[in-house]
Amino acid sequence: MNTFPRTSRHGRSRYATQGTTLVELMVALVLGLLVVSVVGYAYVGSKQAFRMQDALSRMQENARFVFETLGYDLRQTGSPGCYFDASKSVNGLATGTQAKWYGNPFNTSIAPTGGVAIIGYDDAINHANTPTEDYLKSGILRGDGLAVVGVDTLKDYKTTAATAPAGNFVVSSGLLANQLVVARDCQNHLTYIGQTTAANSAPATGASATFNAGSRVFPLDANFYHLRTNSHNEPALFRQRLGVGTASAGLSTTCKPPVSPNSGGLCTYPEELVEGVEDMQFWYGVDTTATADGAADAYGTAANISAGSVTAPDGTALAIPGTSTAEYWSRVVSIRVDLLMVSRSDESITSQAQAYTFNGTTTTPTDRRLRKVFSTTLAIRNRMP
């Protein structure tokens, strides 16, 4: 039996759908807008938090990479490969090459850079002694500079025969012409700094004695850390490195790493390490005790070290033992590194300009980029007790 809805006397079904009133519609619209607003606000907030966290993570990662790279180079600073006897060390490089920032790390025959395996430059772009060769100084943006010289212990070649003072250090492979090398006879404590004249061969002219067969030959490793603007117009940390080819201005240099098939004369070239480093400050821990114990007694700027005097934490002036710049810098046993990291120029992360303090100065920028200071202290392993 079918059942039909009962109708009223006006002919309408009691179950007929009722219409929505204007008040109900307005209430629904208001509630919908509230829900959309809450969801939108949460989305925008979470997106902004993500962008800030992503930028902070990137800055932290970049700072960590800088510290690890600097730490590795500082561990190799002044390393001649094995036990070093200055009386049996000969620098066979041309006088002009020895006078360069990388040319004479192990003895003191050339002033003022002789014997300096590490040396710093406060405000490098304005420092009178910042190296100018190969367009190095002209490319610096701001901040301090740091030159670190040692041997590349990851590339260890052995001579195929004994090498007399009038002979040539010859290895089977691995070296290009015009590379700077350090030859070591670790058994007899002999050291010779030279330059290859052909692939796998370097003259031993003036060596103090005959080197045994199997003596070790290391490429000289030199890095000058500084800040400059990269190809994306961002501040970045670079290091000037030894290479072969012809140096030219800017980042499009024809000087290249000393690996086959690259070739040419001795030169240096800029290598970008990481972008987002807006400023950089070095503080040098120096051992001021009369008999060196390898512990940092005070920290000072590069100017303090070169002047032979630093200030102790209690305000006492401490003289650095020695009579020359090379001797003062040989007493540096650690370095404190301060980095001002910044987000990319296309990232307006903060809601307004954020003031920051770096190197004792508070600055309020005109942009909305994120900035953070990272610091660490690195030991120079070859000068530790």
C-alpha cells in the first residue's frame, strides 16, 4: 500500500522543504569567513615560520662548513710533512716568489713575510699589506683576511731516486709544471721548497745535502681567506688558492687548479666556499710565556700580533716574545672566528629591519633580511703541546 504525504487545507505538504532566511545566510557567511580567516592565518604563520627556520638552518649549515674548512687548514698550518730542522731547510724559490704571501712559510730569510705560515689582515680591503697580486686585494668586499700556508698531506709523492743538490726531485706522477712543492727527507730532517719546471720534476738547486730515494714530495698548500661578492651578487667567503694558468680580474679567471689537463704558469685564483657570509672577524690567541707552552694567554687582533703586544683579560699588557713580525706570528696557537651570516637578498623574512651586534658595534640595516652571528675557536694543531 502506498503512503502519500498528508496535505494541509492550503494544499501544501507538511514535509515540504523550508527556505533559508536572510539572517541564517548571514550567520553562515560570517562563520565561513571566520573559519577561512583562522585557516589562512595559520597557513601564513606556519609558512613564515618555515621560511625563517629554513633560512636559519641554511645559515647554521654554512657557518659549520666554514668552521670545518678553516679548522682543517689550520691543522695543516706550518706543517712541513714531518720533523722540521730549520738548519737543514732551504728555500730554493726565486726571491720574488719567496716574498709573496705563500712563498716562505718555513724559514725566516725573507722579511717581512719570512717564516710566516699564518698571518692575518684586519679590514683586509683597507690594509696596507694585503696582497695585491693576481687581483686579490681589489676583489675583497669587507672583513678580515687570513693567509694559511702548509703542505697538502693528502698528496704524498715519493722520489724515484736519490737527489743531489745539483739534481732534480723526480716522482712518477701527480705533479704539473710550475707547481710549488716541499721535498722532505724525514730520515735526515732535510727540507727543500722548490718549483717544478716540468711535470713530476723539480730542481734541487742549493739543497743542503743529498735526499735519499723515496723522499717525500708534497704540493705546497696556500689559502687566503676573504670575503667578496659572488656571481649572484651575494656576499660570500672565498679563498685564494695556488694554481696554474694566467691570473685575471674577477671570478672568470683563467688560473685553474693544478690538476691535469690544466697548465700554465704559477698563479692564484679565487674559489668560492659558501655564500651568505656578510662579515668576518679573526681574533688570535697568542702564547706569551717566555718558554712556549702552547697555551693561549690572550687574544688580539692582527695589528696587535704584528706590533708584538696583546692585552690580557684583566687588562694587563703582555709582550709577545720575539723581535720580528715572523716571530710574533709564530706564537699564535689558536684563532677565534666570528661570522656574520645573512639570508639571501631575495628573502624578506623579518617583519621589520632587525638590529644586530657584530664586533662590538650595533647596526640597524635597511632591509628585512635575517642575520645571525656564529663564533668558534680553532686550535693550530702543529703549535699545540
